[in-house]
Amino acid sequence: MARARLGTLLTASVLMLQMTVVAGSAAPVKPLRIGYLDHPGSALVLTAAAKNLFKSEGVQVRLIRYCDTESGLADLAKDRIDVGAFTVGETLLQIADGKGLRIIGGGGTVLAVDPADLDEAAKAEQESGGIVMMVAEGPRAPGKAVLTGLMTALIRAHQSLQKAPKAVRDRVVTQISLPVPDRSVHFEPSADYRRMERLWRSRDLQKEGMPRDFLATHLDEEIYCDALDRLVDRDGLKDELLKKLFSEAVCVPDCCPKDAKKKNKREGGLL
Amino acid sequence: MKRIMMFVLLLSLLAGTVFGAELPKLRVGYVPEPAHGLYFVAKEKGYFKEEGVDVELFQFGSAAEGLAALKAEKLDVGTFGTTAPLLFISKGSEFSFIGGMMIGGQAIITRPERLAELSGKDLKVYKGKKIGLVKLSTGDVIFKGALKKAGIDYRKDLNFVEFGTVAAVVEAVKKGAVDAGLVYPPHFSLAEKNYGLKVAHYIEDFYPDYTCCRIVAHTKQVNADRETYRKFLAALIRAYRFYKTNPDETVKIYTKALKIDEDIIRNETYVKRVAESNPDPLRKGILDFWKHIQDAGYITQDYPMDKHINTSIYKEALDAVIKKNPKDKTYQQMLTFYKKNN
């Protein structure tokens, strides 16, 4: 029954395209403006909003729909939105052009053709149409805690979508954009560096003179890793999908006691 | 009178040159582990300043945060495990390993009633067992490396359960959800003290002198200001000698810096000697570690990691210290160790 409600909830969210999803608190908190592409790969964002997952992770959001990635990225640069869910191909192109973007998570990729039937170039082309989450670099970017909350909600949305029957999932993705029959969407909430690097190289974006870590500098995997840690701390690894995501992620391991904080001389700390 | 005035002027000029000159500064990051104590010793005993470098220490709550600060050039040098710098370098960060801070240190803990079953000096006792670990931690990488060296197919013969934190590993061992867990200091001492768990083995029992936390810095800074990094390492080499020869005072310095139970620090550092605070770069160990990460399938791409290991600055620092103290046994032992491991 709960699963069946997912499609209905999402329908409502799609109809209220410029809605604000906020907590009932009276305190005026500026919601996080998330621009998303009208594309099946944005389903994690819409599912998280429809199921109040952002709110339950302490993030108030306002969703803003875009019909093309270029407009969305332009608005991100102009501070009209705080976070974007746009196509990875265009985002990587703009990063290569020197735009201050930082990819923080993944989304969904429409698999019009089974990747097994494609050569490397065609596979990369298909993957380039998938969605990733990004923020603009610099002081205007939302803080790490907010972004970790956002990513946690998106991982939970992924869990929710994967647990829903295929019919419900299909309904969800077709309600977001023009329905295309017989397609499937692969969801991947992580913006895995190795995947991005493959795309980066296949599109020949590493130019002469660029630092070797140019792409890595525009990719923040820590947000996703922290979100995974938060869910694992909270729920353990009983959920098979979470276990799989956790096992696949290449994160810097925990090293320190939980209460270890940054400290230095100025803060009255060590020595 | 004129002569006196001239003398006073000359003295003040000299004082300005010798004492007032600004020492080159290094911002040094670390994570709070007992075996990272050489920084505290060198600071407390004044070795950094004596060698001619002004060090400011910054504590970080995670290796990822520390390396991000290093990458953003908010730090000049830091010690944040072995896995984390290798991951960063494999993604293009131009870091160089210039020294070390800790050798060994990981342990396998179990419940007291399982201890007999896991005893002995053969890794085969872990066949068929469920082992909890923090993925990509030093314990994970090195234990798998030791199993492989022992000819055990760990993918087939053992069942690894990944956890997000070492505290979760301890909890799983306590509850019996896993047969044993891989943990690092001071967690196994705390697990023994607080929950009555037992150390079945130190991983060093199976894999001597394996690398743990390494000292990394920006390659371009190291190349541009080699002398400052040499002075920094010389201070750590002297701190190592102090740590080897002054246990009581070292324990007090570590305790003051880390706010960890003094008995635990003494026990880990001098009684059980679970880890060694050693500034040697351990080049061969870093390359082994990198190979084990690849063998475990965490990173499949190859990368010429060796070009990110700079052992020459450490060697110059060690040579300079030995030149001043040619008969010192500790420094001679460090030289022998260097030759063996680099």
C-alpha cells in the first residue's frame, strides 16, 4: 500500500512544480533552491521531495524545474539556485571550460540501449545524458552539513524507488518528462570519480596544461561518503541496497574518535 | 663613549640576526592517535625551533578533512593515514610522501571465549571466520595483504563485514555479530578495558614493519623549499630518539597532547609496543600498501605511485643528524632501517 502511494505522491509533487517544501517551523529559514532538469534522471530529487525526505534530514528545499541544462547551469552561476540536478555531459563540458562547478552526487541515467550492446564511445554518449547533482563553487555554496543532509535524502529516495515495484518506478520516471516507452533508468546516487573520469577522458576534456587533478578538484565525493556514513550509523547495514552502496563507495576511511574535533593553538587547543 | 655606543649597536644588530630572524613556518596537520606523538615531542622539546623551523600543529577529526586542507594549501604538511593520500594521489593530487609517523598498530580483537580458537601463529585460524572491519583502513588493507602472502584466498575463505566506523566494529565483536574485528589504537585498548574484549593478534605478527600513517606534503612546495622540510624531518628524527630513550616523559607529552588515559598510552607505546612512532618514509611499505589496495579491488587502475615518494630529504636529514652525533646508537639503527626499507 505504502509503495503504491509513491506514484501518487510524486504526481502531486510534479504538478506543484515550484513548490516549497518546508518544515512547519515558524522560524523563517531560507530554503535550498534546487534546480532540476525535467528528465527521468531527476526522479531521486522529486521522490525525496514528495516523500518529505529532505525535510526529515533537516533540509528545507524549493524545487525549480528547468527544461534544459544550459539554463539551469546559467542560473546556478547567477546564484538563482543553490543546487542543480542537470546532465553530466554538459556539466563536465562547463567544468572543462573553467566554470566554477562542483559535482556532489549522482542521479539517474536513461538507458535507451543496453550498455552491453554499445561500444565505449556510444556508452559514454548515453551516460553523458545522465543526471548529476552540483553546486557552484565559492562562498555562496551551501555548507557541508546542508549538502550531507541533501545527499542523505537522495540516497533514501534511491532506496525507496528501488524497493518500489517496477510498475511504480516506471510511472514515477515517465511522470517527470515526456514518456518514452520501453526505456529503463539506472539510478546511481554517487558521483563516483572513476565514472566521471571515464566520461572526462572519453570526451577528451583533459587539455594540455590542465593540472592532473583538475577533475578531482571539481568533484566532492566526501558529501556522498558522509551521507552514507550517516545512514549506516543510524540504520546499520541491514538494508541490502545500502550495504551495496556502502560496499561500492571508495571513501577515505574513518580514522578518529567520534568526538575528535579540529583544534589548533588559536582555539586554545594543543600545545 | 663612542666605542661603547658602537658596541651596543653591534650587539643589537647581531641579536636581530640571530634571534629575531623569522623562522620558516610550516602548518602541520595530524589526527589524534597516540603513535602520531613525534610531533608533540618535537614541539614540546623545542626541536623544531632548534632545527630552524616554526611549526604550528592543527588537529583534524578525519583524514579526509585533513587532506582536503592540505590540497587547499591551508596546510604545508600532514599525517593522515596511508590510504587517504594514496586515494588523493591516484586522483591527481600532486602530493609527495616525505616521511612516516607510525609503523604497525592494528589489532584483531575478539570475545574472550573465542580467544583460544584464534590463537597460534598461523593466519589459517581465520579461515571461515566473519571479520568486521572499516573498509580501506590500514587494518583492512594490510590484513588482506598478509592473507594473500600466506596463500589464503580471502575472498573465498573469509567473510568480511564492512562497517562505517571502528566503534561499530567493536560493537559488532561485542555482540557476537562477527567472530573478530580489525581495529587500531587506542580502540583495542579501550575495547579491552571497557568491554573485556581480547586482542587475538596484532597484524604485525603476520606482517612485520608494515606502513601506517605517512607524512605527505605538496610536491611543488617540497621541491621549492626542500631545506625547510629537511629541518622539519631532522626535528622528528631527534624526537624519535627522545621517544626511544625517555619513556616516562614521552608518555606525559602524549597524554597531555591527546587527552587519552596515560595507562593506555604507556601500555600501547612501551609495554605492548603495538605501534612504533617512526619518521622513516618506508618507501617499500607504501608501494606494498598500494599494491594491496589494487589487489583488493578498491582501485583497479594502475598508477606509478613511486614517483610520489621522496626519500632523499629524509636521508639528508638523517645524515645531518648523524654527522652531529656520529656515535649515537639510535641514529645508527635508523640508518640501517632506512637502508632496508627504502
